[in-house]
Amino acid sequence: MLAPIAIAAAYFGGWPFICAFGVAAIIMLWEWTTLVFGEAEPRALVPGTGALVVAAGLVGESDAAAALATVALGAVFAAGAVAAWPPRRRRTVHSPAWSAAGVIYAGTALLGPALLRADPALGLAAVVYLFAIVWATDIFAYVVGRAVGGPLLWPALSPKKTWAGAVAGLGGGVAAGTLVAYASAGTAPLVAGVLALILSVMAQGGDLVESAVKRQFGVKDASHLIPGHGGVMDRLDGFLVAALAAVLIGSLHRGIAAPALGLLVW
């Protein structure tokens, strides 16, 4: 359901892309606060949503530093509001910290993809590269894991993920990412493959992190917004961590102003 929206938003770029991922980030924050408090908690949701909206506007105006600072400030305000006015219904005494983490988590889902796509020359190629890696990782891990079974990857966090599926996911992610990067940006296959391997590992790690959060609060899905597939968090958990890793790699290579160039051109 989300793939056509994501592809269309990536193709058009600019404000359509920022708005699409901004809405996704706000929904994820709502899902997170529902997990933490058992219901949508305004004390955490209002300052967090405000920060995400402002951050979206700032990243749209190419002010990445101010957008990052805004998300951090929103996390502080969300934690402070929950600490100062404790909700009557909450699932953990550490709710202020969980509230701040939710804003940062949702902010990552917005800023990572937006910073990659902002590059007018290679932004689309970088985002499609990321899509290919994450989606192929998920598909191969699911299909092979279901077909082969075998030892579980991390039983304490996920009762279904297997080592066979994880290895197959890595293979699928590397193959898909290498093909896309070479076809769209001419990236050397060896470089594209190594980076795809790293990003595939990060995507699977993001999936496990979200599983740990859900296990902490005793729920199976973040929400029921997508019939049969849970919530937006359940669909973007691996993608947002891989996107963050891609931005960090590209920024370390070519600077924060050109993460897509730094990711694909070596």
C-alpha cells in the first residue's frame, strides 16, 4: 500500500516528498505515544508534532542544521511536558525518556530520507537505491525464512525471524542495491555492494529495534492502520535506520550538504 506513494513522492521530490514523509513521521509519533501510554498522549504528541512540522519546513528550505536542532528541541519539550504533568495513564515510570525517544525516532523517519532526496542530481537515485535494498531485504528474508525455517535470529526480540531469512535478506538487498546503484548512478559494483550490505544490516537492525520496543510494551503491532500489516512504524522501522546510516555515510564522505553524492559517487 505504501510503495506506490513512496515511489511517486520520490519521483517528484521537493515538497511532495517532504510532506509524504512528514505525515508518515507524525503518524509514527502517534503510534509511539500510544505504545508508551496506552493512548495518544497530548503532552508528548503536541510538542513532538509541532517540532516535526517545523523541521519539515526547515529541511524543505535546505536548513538541515536547524531542522535537526528543532527535532532535538521537540524531544526535550515532550520529555519536559510529561515529567512536569504526568499523565494519569502510562505504562512505564520512564515515560519522559520514552517520549523524547519517540520524537527523535519519528524525526529520523523524516530527516533521513529528506536529506538524501534534497540532492537535485543524485537524490532520486539515492532514495531508489535505499528502497531497493530495504524492500529486497524484507522480501527475501520473509520468503526464505518462511520456507526454510531453522534457528531463530534473536528469540528474545522476535519469535519469527530466522538466521536463514536474515542471510537471504542480506543477499537480496546486496543484489538489488548493486543493480540499482550501477544502473542509476554508475556506482562501481563492489562499492555499491559493500554499502548495500551495510544498509541491509542496518535495516534488519531497525526491524529488531522496533520489535524490542513492541515487546517492551507487550503489543504485536504499532497500530492497525494498514490492514494485515500493522502500522506505519511496522513498515518503516528498517527503512528509517537504513536511511539514517546512508545519510551518515554520505555526509562523512562528501559533507552534510551532499549525502546522496557521497553515498553513490566514490
